Amino acid sequence: MNWIGRSLPRLEDPTLLRGHGHYVADLAQDAAHIRFVRSPVARGRILGIEAPEGVTVYTAADLSDVGQIRPVLERPDYVAVGQPVLPSDRVCFAGQAVAFVVADEAAAAEDLAEQIFLDIEPEEPVVDLDAALRPDAVPTHPEAPGNVLVEGRMRTSGLDAAFAGAAAVVELDLRSRRQSAMPMETRGGVARYDQRDRRTTLHASVQMPHMLRTGLADLLGCPEADLRVIAPDVGGGFGQKMSLFPEYVALVWLARHLKRDVAWIEDRRENFLASAHSRDQAFTVRGAFDAQGRLLGLEADLRSNVGAFSCYPVTCGVEPLMAFAELPGPYKVLEYGARSRGVTTNTCTMAPYRGVARPMLTLTMERLMEDAARRLGLDPIEIRRRNLIDSFPHRSPTGLVYDAGSYIAAMEAAVAAVDLPAFRRRQAEALTQGRYLGLGISVFSERTGYGTPAYAARGMAIVPGYEQVDCALDPSGHLELRIGASPHGQGLATALAQLVADELGVVPSQVRVISGDTDRTPYGWGTFASRSMVIAGGASKLASAKVAAKLRAVAACLMEATEAEIDLEGGLARVRGTNRSTPIREIARAAHHRSHLFSDLEGGLRQTAFYDPFGTFSNACHVAEVEVDVDTGGVRIERFLVVEDAGRLINPMIVDGQIHGGVAQGIANALYEEMIYDPDGNLLTASLADYLPPTINEIPKIEIIHMETISDATLTGAKGVGEGGTIGAPAAIVNAIVDALAPFGVAINETPATPERIRAAIRSARENRHE
Amino acid sequence: MKPAAFDYHRPTDVVAALALLDAHGADGKVLAGGQSLVAAMNFRLARPGVLIDVNRIAELDYLRVEGGHLRVGALTRHAAFHRPVVDGPLGTLLSRVVEHVAHYPIRQRGTFAGSLAHADPASEWCLTATVLDAEISVRSLRGARSIPASAFFKGTFTTALEPDELITEIRLPLLDAGWRGGFSEFSRRAGDFALAMALAVLRVESGVIRAARLGIGGVADRAIRLHAVEAALVGREATESIFRAAGAEASRAVEPSADIHASSEYRRDLIAAMVARALAEAAA
């Protein structure tokens, strides 16, 4: 029985859909509740913290033994800034936790928090990205006088010549406005102190439980063994739940200090104010094209607003350095020059969000291709055809090595599927009735499943990347797979069960995947960066293959055959070419209970494997068809198609789910979601009345066509697919809007393309025409 | 996002509710559907000391036609209007408007009267009441009175309702078969607060507008009746260009509000488009 490639219903779902899941808030019932008192201003000096008589408030003074969160990049252009768990002298963004109170009930804690007076002398903040780069800008941190915390720079030797010899130079200024990953479940933790062994267990809604434990132990100055971190069911993370946040440190400190159970369940307002933001980026690029539309050179000035602090462990380099390294995307860029800066401001800290810099860099390259095609009179499909990478391995100007993909083929398949000529006829017909239809495409690469080399290349002091898996066959013939990855909604337990079931000839329901508990799983990095199927999958395959080898050896002994003759399938060990077989559970039982018979056999039925790959590139082409209401600037997505190549599909239904969810967040990025600060650094979008994730009404049916390029870059043939939907959708939608508005000659280079922005562009185009 | 502490009462008749309102004054707050109030309390933007829950007052739960009016009892939920509640243009128009009132689950709970008492500037029902010349019946221990919609809305979240008064009924004049309604709204997402909306009711005979009522909402501190534009429409032919001209005139008639979702300038564009579309729908 081959389980790989089947759309097996997710093993996780019966529990979750029946409401039997355990989220952090479900575990907080008997705990005391913390409420953080947060800075009402973006920047200021703390003069005092006052509490009414009888109210205990915890401040920086109470946490004087606790260290600062201070992630490091080992590169000369990086300025490390420390983030205190609670600040003692100055606040750096509106919403920063300054103190906390504790009460038996969450509402009572909120009542107490209202009585705490923060005496803060406000100072002029720096909020806007480009304002922070002006020579006279106030430094957010004294350590970084120019507000630049990290800066990547490179320039290939032939770049100037490429521009000098260009038939057309296309210049673009693009802006991606700030977003929140906005997981459905906010952050939260329950810290339980156990008097018996003096350990503290933190149940927290996180993506990297092992890393969190390391960070907590370092900051609290205790052995890791004194702490246990458990990620129970987690209601979405999207990168926001990767980082070590001050709130968790405070929570564990308090549980240890009071020797009692304490909980912090973040509310939505706190999540918007103080969890993490992303995508606040401005790119200025120039592309040099020859007359045939070949991209000879690309020069870019990339700025990312990284907010007040540097997220731990990936640091504030995550957006700027990814933008720097991956801007060329799926295109052959012969000469490349880039400067990419991470800029600190008095705003909420940036942390990874599904896609990281790639939605913006894909928008950049796809707008560049469209503009170049228009300038050179080329078909926009043809110009991409001439520039897309087509031989593998491909080495990018920044040294990235792309494994085999289907960049051109995926685009051709997408164009064929939407029937472009038929669309053009429909578009022309609609225009005669005053309706504006547009079609946009977006071709991109998605770097996934990368191990330590990729993170080491960024200079990270803490280098994530590998995964370990512990695979054990118990005497009943069931498997336990203990993984360092920490899935939180992706269906990884199902996919790994399918993978392992094929190695061992059992059914997926016999495989129990254990994750998200530092006591029960090997050290690992968690789930993020479209890595788990590739890396935890690869390690699972290796570990289960070792167990399978032992099973075969034992089976061979029991059935008087050679190991090479044993096939494991259908729950049986069969001797090939005979009718002899033994149930795997009997072999498992024998291996455990009659081990004296097999004392000369190496290994056991519990095996650990380690996997640390270089990484692999998925690729895809998205096509959006839209109708723009030119009177209101409103956009309706009429059709959305994804041609996706994620290598071998372990569970196609799960892959489709990843694409659907990703595209929905891409639509959010393209049209709806925007975190807005006023000039004083107050967040104006701190509730769901003002921050606008799309709902089911705004998400069209998403059509998917799969291609499966199997490269040798991964053990399983699977490539990562977690972020592609988010990466590609904004560019396809923006290109479709620009196409729809071609009669006005309107360019849109900013996301979200809100109705107001679209309407303003139309109005200014009309006014220009009248002049 | 947990509410501040409050006391809670659940009277079962109007007089008991009025007595509670009288006793608690401005510290008392009526809880009907709670779809705005409870969210505001969770944000601690509202912190009433006493909640007076009127959901068990059966005498307020009715919807009937009487004396040339549609009489909407104070407990009538938005969802009641999904299907026309009365034959003729009024029922059709109300069912058209209700699709834009928030989302389906909210419409099961929120009330027509609660919307009016809350007086959100982007409330569809406040605009409807303004354009259709609704009468709002209110009671207190001091007595009963009827307030015309034109005098009821005073500004954002502000009405002519005194702290001890309870809305008991809204009366909407029926529209005879000669009238036709049209409604147009623009919001960022389905169910969001309107960035602009327009409601029009026209009598068109032989292609000529004989009577017109027109209002806009979501663009100022309350719904605005556009009397001058109405007057200019009467006697004109019901054509697209007339409607566009009316839209343009409407957009100049107000100084639209500005917020993070729409600047004043953008709202002018939306007013023009919404008015033209509502008129076109009413004339169709």
C-alpha cells in the first residue's frame, strides 16, 4: 500500500473539529492571571510607576536578575540592541509592556492594571521608515545613530556596464505597508510551578518550543532542565509565534517567584499592539533590459522597518537580508547590486510573517517585468519566458543554488488554463460597457526546507536548521514519532504518518506523532519557513528506515530468510517470492521480549535520525482576474488560479490547504490589511474594526494545478509549500488591477491596493489627461 | 478586553425597565442585541454600572402594519427584515437594506431600535429612518413621547433620548405602489461599516420624477437628508445623467468626515457614486 500521494483526511481533524483540542486558554482555568501595563506612548522616559496602596505592581526593579533579549548576527554591519523584559528607563514603542499585575481572574487583573499610573515623559518618536533614515532623524537606540541595525551590500563587477549598454532602464518605487500575521489564536501562556520537582512548565502558543526553553533558561539563569515548554494545540502562528517575547519571560519568572500557576492570555488589542508586525518595506529598484527584454542588471535599494527591537532568535535581519539575497527570484539576473537596510523605529518589532520579504520582492520583480514589457513593446508572458531560469542547478548572483524546477512550464500551464486570448476578448467587450476587467500573473520561486547553511550564511549566532526525529516501534506494533518540529495546524502529523507508514508497511493510524513538548521530543527548531515536510520529513524517513532495517533483520531471523528478501507491507513482513509472512506486530513483540534471540543484531527499534539539507526551491505561477469599479476603486477578484510545483506531494489535500490559506493571506496583503500608525506612533488599527482581514466573502474559489518536479535536493522529493500562496498572490492581483486600469495608464506599486489608493490613482490619471 | 464590573437586571415588562432606568440614570444602559454595546464594554470604551437587559420584555417583540405605518417593536431583530415584512416597496427596500447590516450572525441578535439608539453614523437603519421620516416612540416614568427621525439624531452616538428613556417602537410610513426604493453602499469588506451609502425613494411617472426622498450615511456624524437634491430631482427625467448630476451635487452638499479608511476627498467620490447608483436602482 502506498500512502504517499494520497489525500488522506487529516488525522488531527476529528479532535479539532469536535472541540476536543486543547489551546492555551483552555489550560488557564485555575491559574492566576497576569495583566501587562503597556506604554501609552511610542517613546519616552520612564519617570515613575505608581500603584495605589495595596496593589502589587511588578516592574523592571523586580526583574533585575533577568537578562535582556539580545539576538546576535555575527556580521560587521549588525548593531545588536538589547530588549529588557520590562524597561527601567525608556519606552520604545506604544504597547511595550512596562509593568504587570496579577489577580485571580483576568478581568480583575485588568481592573488592577487600570489603576497603575505610568509616569512617562513623552519624547518625539521616529515612526516612518524613510523618515528614520534622514540624517537628522532621532536615533531609536543610542547604539544605532543612523537607525540602521543591519545592512547587506553587494555589487557585481559588470553592473555599471549592464546599465550603460541597456536598451531600456525601468525604475520603480514600491511600498508594502505594515501587516500583522494575525493568527486566529493570540499569544498566550500558562506557567505551572511544580513544588515537587521545582520545575516550571510553560504551556504556550508557540512555534519553537525548544528554542523558547533555551531563551528562557538563558535569561532566567537556570538550567534548561528546570523548565519544560509545551506547545499545545496552536491556533495559527504564521511566524508571529516564533520569537521569544518578554511576556513569556515575565510569566515564567512570576510562576517561579510566586511558586504558583500563572497565565497570560493575550487579547486582540495587545496582539495588534505588541506581538509582532511585518512587511513595512520600501524598495527602489532599477532594471537594465536589452532590446529583446533580457534583464541585464538589477540594482536595488531595499529598506525594511524592523520596529523597536530585534526578534529572537532570527533577528531583525530576517526581512532585509532575505530581500537582499532573494530579490532576483525566478529570473536570470546577470549583474546585481543591492543595498538592504533594516531600520529601527519606535514601532512594534518586526518578526517573520509567512513569506517574509518575498511577497514584496515578488511584487517588485513582477511589476518590473510588466513595466519592461510595456516599455519595450513585448508581450508580458514573452518577456518572462526570456528571463525565467531554465537550466539547473542555477546559481543566483547572491550565490543561492536553485534545484530543478518548472518555472517556464508552470507559467505556460497557467496561461493555457486561463485561456488568455478568450480573456482579452471578454475584457475588450466589457470595456465597451464601461467595465474594467484585468488579468495579472506572478511567477516566483519559494526557497524552502533550508537547513543550517542558509542561516549560517546570514551570520546568525544561533543557527537553526536541522531536525531530529526519534522513531520507536512499540511491542504492539505501533509507532511513535517524536519530532523537534512543532506543527500548529499544518497537518504534519498526517503527512509524516503517511511517509513513515510507507517505510514500515503499516497504516498511518498506527503512527502517533509527538511534537511540541521539550520533555518528550528531541531538540529541534520547530515549524516555520516552509521547512517541516522537507526537514522533519527527511529525518522521519531516515529514522523510520533505520527501524525498518532492524525489523527486516529480526523478521529474517524469525522466518529464516535474508534481510534483503524481506518486504514490509500491509502490516506484514513477507519473504519475497514465497507465501511466508509474519505480522509486523509479532516481530515488534519478539524484538522487545525475545531479544536474546537476536543479540547479535545491531540497533534497536528506537532510532534517531538527523537531517540538515541545503534547501530546495518550489515554484509557482499565480493568475488573478479582477474587476475594478472605477467609481469607487473597489476590486473584486473574479478568478484565482495557482499552478504550483512543490515536488512530490505527500498529501495533496494538505498541500491544497496550504495554498488556499496562503492565497487568502496574500489577498489580505494585496487589498485589505494595513497596520497604520499616526505620526506620534499611536497604532490606529488596534482592533478588528480597523484592521481588515478578508473574510470568506472576499476570497474567491482558488483553482490549483499541480506540477511535480522531483529534485535531488530533498530526501523525500517533497519541497516546502507553506508560504507560496502568500508570496505570489499580491503581485498577481496588483498586476491584474494595473491591467484593468490600462485605459487610464495607472500604475499601482503599493500594497494594500486599497479602494482609496486605486481611486486616487484613477483621479490623478484623469487630471493629468485633462492638463 | 474584559468588561469592567457591572450590575445586571433583566426586567420582564416595560414599566420595570423604566423604573430601573429611572433609578440608575446615566449609569444605566439598555442591553438589547448587544452587538455594539458589549464590544464597547470589552474595550472599556463603555463602562455602564448597570445593564438593563430588555430581551425578556415580550411586549416589545412585535412587527405589524397599523394605521398606514409599519410598527417596529423595540425587540425586532435585523434578521426579521431578510424577507419583506410588508407588501409593496417598503418591505422590498428594507429587505434590500438589511443585507448590508453587518453579518448574518449579528443580524440574528442586533435590533432595529438598538441601532437607532446607538446612532452610529454608518448605521443603515439610521439612514433608513432619516430618509423615510420614521417616528421614534420613547417612554420613561415621566411619560411617553414621539420623536421624528429628523430631530432624533444629534451626532455620533448621540440622540435626543434622555438617560431615563427607552425606545419602545419605531413607526415607518408605508410606501404606496407608486414608490420605488434604491440603496447603494460601499464598504471595504462585506458587512463592514459603510464608507458611504445612499438611500433613495422615487415616484417616477412616464419617465419623470414626481417625488424624491434621498439621504446619505457613513459620511458625517449622522445620516444626512439631501432636501435640496431631492427638490432638484423633481420634475426631471429619470436618466443616468440626471442621477450622475445628482450624485455630484450630493458630494458637494456635505463636508465628508475623514478616517483611516477614507479621506474626505475619497468620500466625496463615493457619495457621488452611491447617490447615482441608489437613484438608478430606484428608477429601474
